[in-house]
Amino acid sequence: MIRLILSCMLILFSTISFTQEGSEADPLALEAMAELTESDIENNDLQLDLQHLVAHPLSINRIDGPLLAGIFRLTPLQVASFLNYREVFGSIRSKYELQAIPHWSPDLIRQIGKFFRFSDEDAGDGNIINLLKRGDHQLLMRTSGLVERLKGTTPDSMGVKVYPGSPQRIFFRHTYQYKQHLWYGFTGDKDAGETLITKGSSLPDFTSFHFFVRRKGLIKTIAVGDYTVNIGQGLVQWQGLAFGKTSEAMAVYRQGNTLQPYRSGGEFNFHRGSALQLQKNRYELTVFGSLRKLSGSLLADSGNIIGFSSINESGYHRTPGERTGRKQISQMTYGALIQYLGARFRGGISMIRYNFSFPLIPRDAPYNLFKMRGTNWWNAGMHYSLSIRNLFVFGEAATCKTGLAMIQGLVINLNQKADMAIVYRNLHPGYQSLYARTFSENTNVSNEVGTYMGLTLLPHPSWKVQAYVDFYRFPWLRFRADAPGNGSEWLLQFTYTKRKKWEGILRLRSSSKQENETGRVINQIVPKVNKNARIHFEKIVNTQWVFAARLDKVWFEKSSKQNQGFAFYGDARFQPKPSSHVISARLHYFNTDGYDARIYAYERDLLYSFSIPAFYDKGWRYYFQLQGKLRRDMILKGLKIQWWVRWAQTIYNNRETVGSGYDEIIGNRRSEWKCQLMLSR
């Protein structure tokens, strides 16, 4: 078996990603996020933005720093170099001129150059007729499900099912966008096991609407309906897609537009109401308000609701308990942000307040001592960033009722072939924020002190070396850790690229974090060590064929428990000429000692959908995906119809059941199908 796998690796060349028409988010960053949160990723706003830019490139002479960094995830030095170059030399007239910008490598220019246009004409952008009639409409319909029956969808002896709805997930969305000036649309979503129409309503389980205008002048942005707010480095609030530590060692600075329309299917991380953004010269004021219903675990006394212990962030309303707490908690949010937007210095102050209809009463446990509680909460903060030649400095300080938090970082260009980043964060256990997402080890922004150091080297045009080390400690208790603890993590990655046709990567990663030792009456924290080694390459044979393969090896150790395993996949993508069809397939073998030695792998999926499964135990997984579009002479003039079908199956060699609880499947297979239709004009 091992010889067969190694032989396949010599034939197939592995890849970081297979992009969907060049409009996909970074797969390695998405893998890291899935591993950290151990949950599905629902926010696909970045994909929507990139897909729109394929057909409507941005004017490179009008794009600002937040948009440049937010969509393309450029490092602070790359953004600062671009803005400084444009300020000194004026308008950029050719894509070849991008090579003169410091820190913009040929590889970066190839990746994002297609999203730019090199002309300043934006005639008619302020015309109301153009705004309403010359934008792009898109209607997306998607359904997916399992062939096998879950325990929750199987009737009991009385014919009653725990999950009342159909086993399929149904998602639909209409969006309209005119360049970067006008967005509006609606979204509907029903998870597997939920009823399509909610009892007492004529709408699906989750419905969303957005209307968003961005323009020049005093009134810069107007948002009505669902929207997101991103502030500073995320200590006070960050509702957009937020990546943590990834193999891009310099990607430590969080930047993006303050206000963004919300168009995804996730049911928690957004506001519902209205927001207004005003700008005069270099000063910007943002005010926003939101009133929405949240789901959660309710607490009752004598049949009356007295509070709630937690908020349901998953969006599932399938079991009786989930349905009981569905949209029973009212949350009112309002806040303001004032910023100075200079060419080299940016800074601002922010304030947010939350009011709940019932008091938040966390479960009585020692690690919850500092948790947010009560019927109201507030957060306030100050943030800044400063660019001085080859040095970029940034930071944020925040406070709430019960604690303080701060993050301070710098990115410095040591020379033409070396960049370094340092980030220090100090998050008091008493600091709590509902929508905070910052650069940290924990998913919740609290109870952590740490120092991160990253380095990027370019010793040769074909070579790139990236490394980071992160040391941190937890001053207070955590879930599954009954004492303060500490940890560390390091990564070393080598990337070799040859003639734009193939790329090879070797990555070594190790992390150690303390948590409770199992099997003891009195819990004692011990190190939990995870190590990972990865080799992959990519090979672009021609415009029709791309091949891929990857080999992962993992080690896990905790006290006397030691697990290990490996996984290998081969992947291929074929687009026959002159057909518009694209065929993708993968075969993945995995062999690990259990969940502790799990391996995450990004998979090509339907447009605007993510698949990042965790592989553990022993077995095989394969998927097959076919996509295409109808010829324009077969349909209405100007209407574009695209479709996708996907089949994926995991077969376990050492299990008789798959999943747990009400999601348990009797048998050793889990088979999933997906279909998607998209109409646009």
C-alpha cells in the first residue's frame, strides 16, 4: 500500500487548491480555520466578491487600502507599498508597471492582476439608471443531502421523528450588484432535518435581506437589512471572514471595509437593522443599529423564562430543545466608530452596546467565572496603524465591564528578500465581546497572553521559506482545562515554483497546549501535542489537465496516550476543449488511530460552498464533480445558466456506525450528493 501511494505521488502532482474560475478563497487558510473552530464555514461573501470581479475588474487607480487587503488578503507591507507607489508616481497604466511596486512578486501579480483594469473611466457610476439597471442579477439554488438515513430522521415505534423536516438542505439566494456601488438581494436556507416553512410563519427557517449603497461624497455608505461591521483588529468586533495563524507568516494584520452587505447562510455573525457611514476629507463616522432574534438555551422557573445560558451559533433548529429556544432572545445592538484615514496613519475609536430581552446566565462552572452575563453589555476600543518606509505598526486596545484587552504588532521589511512580523496580545480573562475575532490562539477573544513571530524569506526567485513561532499562556481556567496553562506552536514551510507550471510544498507544524488529563478524579493539566508533516505539489499539464496529490503524516501525544496516522490523496481536474464542462475527481485514503489524529483537507466544491472534512480512523473517500453551462444560443439572450452536480462518499474499514447522537448512521458509509443551478445576467 505504501509503495503504491508513493508511486502515485511521482505520477500525480499535488496542489494547494483548484480555484473555481480564479475566484476561490485561500484553501490552506480555510483548512486552518476549520481545524481551529471544528465547525463548518458558512461565510462565502469573499467568494461572491471575487466572482463578481472576474467579470467586472476594479479600477486599480481608484481602489483603496481596505478593499485591496480585504478581498485579496495582502500583507500590510504590500498594501502600503501599493498606496505609496500610486501616491508618488500617479496613475498606474499597465499591468507590467505592477512589477515596480516593492513586495509585489510576479506570483502575486499573476494571482490578482486579472481582477484589475488600468483605466480611470467610471462614467455613469452616479447615474441612478445605471445603478438600478446595469448591474448583475444572480439567482442561486442549491440542494444537498445524504443517501443514508440519520438516527434523527428515522421514525421511532410511534412513528415520530426527532428531526421533523426533510433530510435535504435547501439554499437559495438572489443578489444584484452594480460594481462596488449597489447591492441588494435576499437569502433563504433550510438545514437538513428542519422544516422548509417555519411553524407560524410563511418563510424558511432562515431568511435574510440586504440593501447596501456605497458612493462618493459626504454620505459614503448606507446599509439596510443584514450587514456586517469590522472594527480595528477585531477586539471590539469583527464579523467578516477572519483567518488566524496560517502558512502565510506575514498575514497578521486584519483589514477590510468597516461595513459590508451580508449575503451568506450563517445565522449568527451579522447585524440586522441599518447603518450609515459619513466621510468628510479624511474623517469618517460610522453609526449602526440592529434588532434581531437569537436562538439559545433557555432557563425557566415555574414555566417562565428567567434567562438563557448560551447562544445557539450553529443555526440548527431540529431537535425539540433547539426548536424550543428558536428566536426567543431579542438582541438590540447599537454603536459608533470615528476614524481618521490618512495616507500613512489611520486611527479610530469605537463603542458598542448590547441589550438582551433576558439575562445571560452562564452555566455555573469555574471556567465561566469571567463570562459575559446580564441583560446588557458594552465594548469600547481604540485602534491605529502607521506606515513608515519599510515598517508597518498596528495595534488596538479595548475594554468592557470586566476587563481589558490589547494587541500590538509590527511588520518590517528587513531587505529585499526577508520580511518579519511580531504580534503581542494580552487578553484579560475578564474581557468579553460577543462578536470579537482577533489574531489569537483561542476562538473566543479572552484569557490569553502571547507573542507571535513570523518570517518570510525569498532566497531565490523559485524558492519561498515561511516560518513562525507562537508562545502563549492562559491566565485562567478553560473548558477541559481546570488550571491555568500554556502552549506553543511553530511552523516551517518551503515552497518551490517552477515556470508557473508546477509547485511543490513541504510543511512541518507542531503545537502543544495543556488540557485536563483524562481518567483522574482530580483533573491535572498535561501537554497535548500535535505534529504534522505535509508534502504536496501541483502540476498544470496544459489548459485542459491539472493533477494533484498530497501526503499528510500526523502524531498526537497526551500523557500516556499516543496516536498517529497518515492520509494521501490524488486529484485531477479536466476541462475538455471546446466544451464548457469541467470534471473534477479525488481519491483519498486515510489511516489514523482516531479523532485526536484527524487530518483536514480542503475539497473542490460547488461555487460558494465549502467542503473541508476531517479524516480519522481508517478508510477511503472519493468525490466526483461535474459542472458546466448552457450555450447562450439555447436560452434567452443575455441569460447565463450554470450548473453543478457533486457526489462524495466516505467508506470506513473499521467502523459499523458513522457519526454520533441523532446524526448517527448505521453502517460504514456516508454518501452525500449536491446539486446547484445558477442563473445570471
